[in-house]
Amino acid sequence: MSLATHTTPLISRIISSSVAVANQAGIIIRDIMKKGELGIVEKESAKDLQTEADRAAQQCIITSLNKHFPNITIIGEEGEVESSLASGQVFDASTDTPVNITCPSTLTSLSEEEVVVWVDPLDGTAEYTQGLLDHVTVLIGIASGGKAIGGVIHQPYYNYQNPGSALGRTVWGVVGGEVGGMDMVKPPPGKLIVTTTRSHSSSTVNDAITSVSPTEVLRVGGAGHKVMLLLEGESSCLHLCQPRV
């Protein structure tokens, strides 16, 4: 069934397209790393980096989704960007096989004008530049009425340490519906494993973690990577650092 088939609920079509463009963004991210020309710039500090992969992946995601859903609002983590790889990076998601998504009845009547899509094209940029590739994710969040209703997490380097295995994995979900792309695993019984920030720690973060008396603390990069550890049963809960101001 084509993604343009309007008998399919809008949210199902947006998530299906988001899966396809997130996969394409992952290819862009890997290709730029292979070339070794990361084009690193500092945004607000030495810990807040942007690379050519951030710019090119965001441009691909936003342009591609706008092509199929011209009336949705899309907000990118990197703001207004211009990539040197802009030419030829628009991806036609309708050529991909749609994922099977059951849309909850509460979301079936949404219009494009009611939907906001949030894009973090390369979550874990610092780790990307340091070669900690399992920390890297592509994040696409879908909201309406100020509330999250669905999202996509793509891991461009999933399986990269297993030669011969297919690279990349994409997980998607909708509030009130199912999670696709993986089987969720419960954390180990009798343990409280907290996943938290690797590079933005503070006394506030550390005090919050200490207050729950964890049996183990995993300090890793990227919000998407932390969520994946939670879904995989590698952690019991996560603590994200406070917003930067």
C-alpha cells in the first residue's frame, strides 16, 4: 500500500515515512564518517558540536517529510542549516516498504496542521566524533496538542562491531499502540540500573541519581541511546540531564 493512500491514518503514514527517512539519514551519517571529513563546528561550547552529518541528515529528513506532508510543522535540533551535501539528498519515502502500524482510534482524525515533528538528526554528536558509534541515534518525535504521540529511533551503527551483520536498526512506536522494530526486554530482577548522561553531569544530576540508591549507574551519550538501553532491558530507568540554558 502506498504511503500516499489517504485511507491510512495520517499518523501511521507519518511514522512509516519517518522510519524510511531515518534509515536514509543513517546512511548519510555512515557515509560522512567513511569519508573522514566531519566538518565539525562548535555551536555554544566545545561540548556542543555540530558536524556535516548533523546538517546533511537534518536537511534530508525535513525536506523529505515536507515533500509528503507539506502542512505539518517540523522543528530541527540544528535550526536553519545548509549542508554541502544538499543536492540529491531528498528521499522519496513512498518507494520504501511501509511499516505496519496500527493507529489508536484517538489519533485517527488528526490533520496535518495539528501535527508537529521534532527532529534530532544525530543525537550523540560528541560521541560520533570520538568514535563511540553505538551511542549515535537519529530521533524523530511526533506531537500534537503539546503532547508526544509517536516517534522513531534509528541506530545507524547497530551491529557495527559484528563483521558481516547488517548495519542499522530502527524502532518506532505510537502512544496507545505498539512498538515495532524490536522486542522489548525487562531489566534484570532485583537490580536498579540507572542510565544517565556521560558528558553533562552536575551536582543536581548526581544528587538525583544517589537519591534512588541504584545498584549500578551507566553513563552513556545520547538520549536515544539511553532509551534503547531501557527498551533492551540493560537499564531499569533513565535520568536525562537538565536542559541547557
